[in-house]
Amino acid sequence: MSMKMLTLLQIGGVLAAYLSVSLLAPGLLLRRRFAGIRTSVRWMAYFMCGNFYIMNLVYLLELLHISYGPTLILGSLLPFAVVAVTRFRKTFTLSLVRGTRRLRLISEGEMGIKTQMYQAGKNLQRMSSGLLGQRMSAYWPDLILALNIVMLVFYIYGSNVLNVYGYCASDIIVHNYWINELGNNNIFVEGIYPFGFHNVIYYLHAVFSIPTFVLLRVFCVVQTLMIHLILLAFLRAVCKSKYAPYLGMILYTIGGFFSQATYDRFCASLPQEFGMMFIFPAAYFAIAFFRERGFGIQARSKFNLTMFAISISMTLAVHFYDTIIAGLFCVGIAVGFCFRCLRWSYLRRIALAGIIGILLAVLPMGAAYMMGAPLEESLYWGMSVMTSSGEEDTGEENVKDAEEEAGNAPAGSDEKPAISIRQRLQPVLYKVKVYVACEKDEVLWFMLGSIAALLLLGMLWLVLGRREYGGTLVSIAVFMLLLVVLQGAVDLGLPQLIEISRCAIYLAYGLGAVWGLAVDAFLFLLFQRKKAIHRASFATLVAACVALAVTGIKTPVKMGGGETNDAVICMSNIYRENRDGGTWTICSADDERQMMRDYGNHYELIDFLREMEDLKSDASITVPTKTVYFFVEKVPLFADNENYGRKISVEGAQSALPKGKDTLSLYAGDARWVVMSRLYFWAQAFRRLYPNEMEVYYETDDFVCYRVQQNEYSLYNFAIDYGYNRTG
């Protein structure tokens, strides 16, 4: 089986596993309780409940030090057992008798297998052509369009995973380490950090026996798909027209409007992007709460507030950047629904729900802190970003130029020249242009014009008396304006709450909602009848698709991996061949150390080579496993641009080994070239000594893996003089 086909099957398996516990299981459990709620809202509610339960189940079992596959499965089945006992305790015996009656008839010979199959077929036909068919007929257009969105997401983002097999972000190795430690009931191994993402990945690994390195390789496609579908569900819940949401989604998904940086991180399984799934649901349930006139329907108010609290909780449980964005969204909602937010009866309820949500996320971390766990360094880094003057300030020169142009103060004067509002906004707009709008003025003004149009349409609908609808439009427009301000906060003298390049991701994501709602609001203004607005939105969707097809759609996102494709292919084969038994070790650069920790052993390449420096007669290097694999990159990865594609050589082997402990510097540029050259010539020397035992396991033009099979009771000594390890 090719690696591409294997990766495709892995994506399908991970998607099925994740949706079964985050969407299907909550749907089966809560379908009666959430009956009567529109489909898109019910879908978001199921998804929020599923993720919330998984995250906190892992938190609970980890803090109790009893987190294992069986306990996680029991914890997952517990809600179903509770519902079964409470709902069916009176009729359980009767239901059991009815359920086994047909089996009894078959066993006693009163009913044949053919009769049973015939009746089952008739029942299936009745369901498909009757009630089920009637229910599904209204959803076929949505299902077809949603399926197109799914295929577009797979095309834009999934193709990179099918072609690049290594992790596409350097910090995934750290996250891999933290997830591995969850298997040892050692949560917060390097300090307290939002672990919601890690809990979900660990849950899928422990319950479904999916290797962690496979999850971290392919889960980026799953979470990116869900990020898009959540935005679609949000738009379906707030729009009046049926097809305007799909227009916004298609423009965001395949429109070539945004800078590459707004897409790149979707190619890696990272907490920040995972947490984006919970921002728009939090906003929707807050909006839904404010759209209620009074509290006559208490059940609906409680439902919205509960879902809002859960969604806010998960933003903080996953990444504090997502909580900051959700907080800005809440500010926008407060402005859009100021006519209700300023009422104490509304304000105290929504504020209390938000506080409860924050406390739910902080509680596990607070419990660990009380037990002596320190804060993780990334939290300090995040706080430093908030208090710093920002990084990559490409608008800095514009500010200086603006100051010089505006200044009339004499030379040497301490008086600072006055800066106009236009001059202060100039660097802000420049950053939006660079980080979001592909450095194109027309794209920048199209984005800003869309936000302004949405704001004006919202205010118009407020004037026309549609306060709930108008408040929704204003809320999203104000939220997007706040994101624009945040993009250039330093230039406005405000704290930089989020790294500029990461803020751009949220800004681009929100524009999908802006475009969908702006078209919806305009069409609703022209066509008041439901059928007319649906037809107009469908015509607009078709026109937008034709325009995109003519002007060109976005090409699939491409990112390089932190590990060669050959290494991942080789490692996958090693895992498959050895998972039924046998001990094995991979000697390689740092890349595979955490990826294979739960399944095999790893020998750090730099340590292996250093132990053979200045070789002495009694030197000994042994590896106590049945099989040992050596990964050699004939064309080392991470070469600098000047020496890109440089092959290993005698010159590299003659160079001194790099010093230090930082793996990023030890395996980058010239350093990686040196260690790979050394390992290659060591392997050639060892093969001359043991030609039958040292075999080529896998080889391409750029990579080779050697395998040594040994008797575990009579180990080989790998410490040899290979010609380049004597420095004196």
C-alpha cells in the first residue's frame, strides 16, 4: 500500500473516530433533550458537549492518576448508562423481552432466516421511502453544498498532508511529548498549560488505539474541516437566506484573497487552530440569548447560557489566544445588542455564564497549581507578547514618516509633532494589507468595505425595527473592526494582545462570516418573501462561483515538513512490522524521539556520534534491543538557502561535531550536514565489518535506513573507528 493511500485511510479513520465521540455520541444521548432546535444550532450544541466532556473526562482521570484506555471507555459510557437507568428503568425488562422475541422464534424454528431477512428488508424500505425520506428531502441541497465545502477543504489543505508526511510545525514535537506523558498519568509534565487539545488527541489514542504520531500527522485536516463546518453552521443559524452562508464559505475557502500566512498553520495539528472551533459557537449562543425578548422561555435561555459557558470554557482550555478573540467577539455583541446588554437582567446572566465558563477551564489547572505544578514557559511568552511593542513591525517606518510629515517643531526641540488620525491609521492598514490582504490595495479595500457595508446594513435594519437581526450584523461588524485594530495595536498605542501574524488568521476567518452576512442582509432588504430571498441567494452563489472560476481559485496550501517523507515512510513500516512483538531502536536525529516513544526506543544521533569521539580501546556502545535502525539523510534536511540540496560528503565528515544541547541548532544547516555525513561513513565502515548483519532496510536518492538484527544476549559493539572520529 502506498503512503498516500495509507494517509488517506488514516484521515478517514481519525475523522470517523473523532466525530463518533464529539458529534454522534452526544447526538444519540441528547437528541430528545435538544428536540425542536433548528438543525445547525443542534449540530453546534452536540459538538460543544462532546468536546467538553472528552476534555474534562481526561482532566479528571489524569488528576486522579487513573487515566487509561479502559477507564476512559467506562467514563465515555457512563452518561449512556445514567440515561438508560433513569429513562428505561421501568420498561427495561419488557423491552428486553420484546427485543429477544424474534431470536427466540428463530431458535425454536417458528421463524426462518429468510422470513427474518424479508421482514428486515421491508422495514428498511419503509424507513427509506417513508419518514426518513420525507425528513431528508428538505436537506438534500444543504447536504450537497456542505459536501462540496468538505471536498474543497480536503483539496486546499488535505493535499499537503498527502504529500508531506512529517510534522509541519517545529513545536508539534513538544506537544507530542506532553501527550505521551498523559499516557503515564503525568499531566502538565513541563508546567501548567491549556491542555484541551492534548486531552482530545490523547483520548483518541487511548480509546481507539491510534498511534499519537499518526494523529498529529493527519488531525490537522480533521480540525481544519471542522473549523470550516462550524463557521458554516454559525452562518446557517443567523442568516435569513438559505444559500448566502455557502457563498461566504466558498469565498473564504477557495478565494485567493488572503496572504499565505493566514493558511499555513492549518497544515499542522496545533492547539490555537483547534480552539478556533469554539469561538463562533460561543458568539452564536451569546447572540441567541440576547435575541430573546424577555425570559418567558426559560428552558431556551438556560440552554443558550449553558452552551455559551461551555464554549467559552473550551476556548481557554485549548489556547488563551482563542479566549482573547472570543472576548473581543463578546465586546462586539455587547455593542450590537446594547439595547439589551445594558439591562441588568440580561447582563448579569451572560456575565455569570462567562465567569462560570472561565472557572470551568481554570479549575483543573488551578488544582494542579495548588498541588505544586509550575506554569509552563509558553504562558510567560504569551504574556510577554501582550506587554511588548510587537514583532515584525513592518509599519514602523510608516509611523516615523508620518511623524516627520506632520511635524512642525524646530530641530532639537523636545516637543513631539502631532499625528493625525489618518497618519495613525496608515501603519495599521499597512499591516492588514501585508498580513491579510496579499499586499494588494484592492483586496484591502474590498475587505474593509465589506466590514463597513455590514455595519451600515446592521444599523439600517436596527432603524427598520429588526433589532435582533440588525444587532447580529452590528455585533460581527464591530468584532471585525476590533480585529483590525488589534492587527495594528502597537501603532495605536495599545497593548499587543496577540502576535500579529496569528491575529491575521482570525481576521481572515471572520471575513467569511462578513461576506455571507453582508450578502444575506442586502438580499433580505430587497426580497422579504422567503422563496424570493432563497432564489436570489442561490443566483448570487452561482454568480460568485462562476466569478471565482474565471478569476482563478486558491491553489492548495504547501508547507514543508520537519522530517523527510522517506523517514516517515520508513518509520511507519517499522511500526507496522514490529507492533506484534520484538524490541527495536531507531538511531536518528531528534525528529523520531517523541513520535515513536510509546512503541520503540530512540537513540539520539548526536549522542551516538559523540560517544565515539577520541575513541579508546575499551570504548563500548551497545543497544539492548533485537533490531536497530539507523536513519541517514543523504541530502540533509534544514539546509540553509545558500546550500539547499547539498549532499553529505567527506568534507562534512571531516568537520567537527556541533556543540551544545539545543536540538534545533544541533540539527540545522551545517550542523545537520556534519552529523549526517559522519553517520553515513560510520555505517559504511560498520557494513565492511559486518556485511551480513548490517543491511539496507530502505533507500532512496535522498535517504537510507540501515538495519542491524542482533542477539539480545550477545550485543554488537557499535563503537568503531570509522576514520573521522579521532580529533587528536
